Amino acid sequence: MKKINKEQLKQLVEAALFVADSPVSKVTLKETVLSDFQVSERALNDVLKTLMLDYQPRGIQLVEVASGYRFQSLDSLSPWLSKMWQESAPRYSRAMLETLALIAYRQPITRGEIEAVRGVAVSSNIVRTLTERNWIKVVGHKEVPGRPALYATTRQFLDYFSLKSLADLPSSDVFEALDDQTQPPATATLDAPSEDDRAIETAEQKREENE
């Protein structure tokens, strides 16, 4: 196999990550752009760390997510960068975000268990949307009557939220503290959905019935 010096390796890895349209793992780098070269795990790790440091003070950063490495803009620049696209970012209902949060923090979890916590039925439209976005998937079935599906998050979910693993999720205590500050005591928990949330879910259920 051919030898490659550190500077050439750095250029090749940087270029590969720059042109990739999704996160790239070290295994993928070795099997593709580096397949003709003799590159040790240590050398590759050193180059990736160097690139991370090089981009740290810039508007673009190299980050590691669940599926590998990718370049992305600083979150703090989003308000200005978003003006480059006319379409607005999708907005998700509180019901959908609560469902996703329960799956993320309590996975694997069944639809019935989600409904027991939230106190309302989970719309099939919510489950379908989260599945179509590849944020959740069925990972098995609970061994109880009816064998309901068990849901868990995916690598795409971690990638989207720039997480390396579920261990990087914010502590649930953070959300409880925020909820205590912004909600009156009677509606501070997920068990007591607001009237607006009930109206949204009722509308979703009616829409499904008419489809």
C-alpha cells in the first residue's frame, strides 16, 4: 500500500468530509478515500483532532455525531444563515415533541406507555411523521397481550440533534426545571396536557378518520 504524509492525509480527509452529503465514519474513510494508503488508526485520529481544532474559531466546525464526522455551521449563526432559504423551518406540535422526548428518554417504550404518561392518545400521524423522518423505529415487541411495538430513536435522530450518543442528551432535570419556571403548578407535568394540545390531537385524529 502507498504511504501518505500527515499533510496529505489531512487534506484528503478534509476534502472527503467537505464534499460528503452525510456524516462519514472512520471506517468509511478507510474503505473509500484512504483505501489505497497505509494509514493507522492513531494517525487518522490525530488528523481528525487537528481539523477540529483548526475549525474551532471559525463559522464552520468539524463535529462528531452518531454516524461519524461532518462539517456544520455554528448554531449561533442560524438566525442569519436561515435567510438564505425562503422556506421556513418545519414547526412541530408540542404533542409531537413530547412523544419524541418520551421515546428518547424512556426507550424502548410502547405507544400505550407513552399515552399513560401524557394522559391522551398518541395520534398515528405523530408516529408516522417521526418514523418517516427516520427519528424513531420499531426495535421489538413487548411480551404482553397484543405484543405492542417497542419504539426507540435512531442514528438519524442523534445526527439531526448533533449528538454522539444518547448519553449526550440533556438531563431530564433541565426540562423539569424549565417547566417549573414557565408553567403554573396545575399544568407543570406531561400528565396534564393543555386545552390547546388536546385540540391539536383531536383535530389530528379526526383528519385520520377522514383519510
